[in-house]
Amino acid sequence: MSYDNASHNSQLPLIPGDDGWGDAAGDTGERLIKGQLIKFADWRWTIGKEREEVAPGRRFEALATAACWQHWKDGKPDKTILREPGRRLPERDELGDQDETEWEFFGADPQDPWRNTRLVYLLDPRTMEDFTFSTSSYGGRAAVSDLGEQITRMRLVHADAVPIVELSAMEMPTKYGPKSKPVFKVVSWKTRDTEHVIEREINPRQAKKLVDESNDPDDSIPF
């Protein structure tokens, strides 16, 4: 079979946007997990089934988050209840499956099939690769809430602010002794309403101070 390269090239779309890539990207729009999965355990952030360790200092844009209940069966989720915008998740006792004698075992203990889960959608701005951080641990959910509070405060100043984060960790006391918990360390902010990225180290206390200053008519925020 011959291959006519010239003829083949003449049939390729020449206008960006008509080349099919936009439609291909749209196929991922309904997926709960976008790109590779990122997990955190025992002070380590890892990517994918190979558990490749996330390089220290690697930065991501934290684009969005989602909250859901996931029902697990045979080691994988088979049902998902997503939180609707502006509404709360159902309480655990609203979901059924209360009989612990019917739960699957995890080690020596029965495991609740419903897991209160948070997802954070991350983007590597250098490669434009998508990643999804998934967690059902208390520490993981707290990390997502903490990041959400920082974003909310910054958006009182810049409505479209997107945080640039590094994946870090810190110690967390538990009834079983000290454990590690994930931390989204905000190292800068990206906005569309200014020409430049806000390159500023900022923590929740500093963000609150900036918001308080913005409410003072005699002061201005030096961004």
C-alpha cells in the first residue's frame, strides 16, 4: 500500500480550532478525574499508579475543587454523589448502608462504603498537564478547606485570582500519635485583571490583613 504524503498533507486542517483538538479536549469535560491522579500519604505526594514522587518545589495552578460522597465496592467507587453549587452534601445517615455487618472489610475492620471525598483540579503551567488530587481523609479535607478560605479572601481583592501552589506537608496530632497531613502552600497568585502575576508569598493571616487594609479608604494595596 502506497502512502502519498503530499496528498495526505493537503487534507489536514489548516486553521487552528478546526483541527479536532478542541473536540478531543471536550471529551474529558464530564470526567470526575482529570489527567493523572495525585495522592498524599506518609509525608509523600505521588502521581499515578506508579506512585512517582512529586518533585519538591513543583508548582501547580489550583483551578477548581469538588466535594462528593463516593460509594466503594470491590475496591473501587461505583456511585458518586456530587455536591451541587451552593448546597451542602447529604449527611452520612441520609445515604443508607448503615448495617456494618454488610460492609466490606479493610484489614480486620469493616470499612464504611461511603467516603466523604474532596477533589482538587491542578494544572502544571509549564506543560499544561491536568492532575486531580483526591482525598477522603480528615487532614486532606482540611487542606482543601484551608486553601478555599485563602482563595475566598484573595478574591475579595482580585475576583478572578487563581493560586499557584506547591504541594507540602505538616505534622498533625491524632489519637494514634503524630501523623502527616497535606498542605497546599500558596506561593503566588495569577489573575486576568492585571498584566502580571502577583508574585508574593502570602499566608492566611497576611491575606486577611490585605483585605482589612482594602476596606480602609485611606490605604491602597500595592499590587
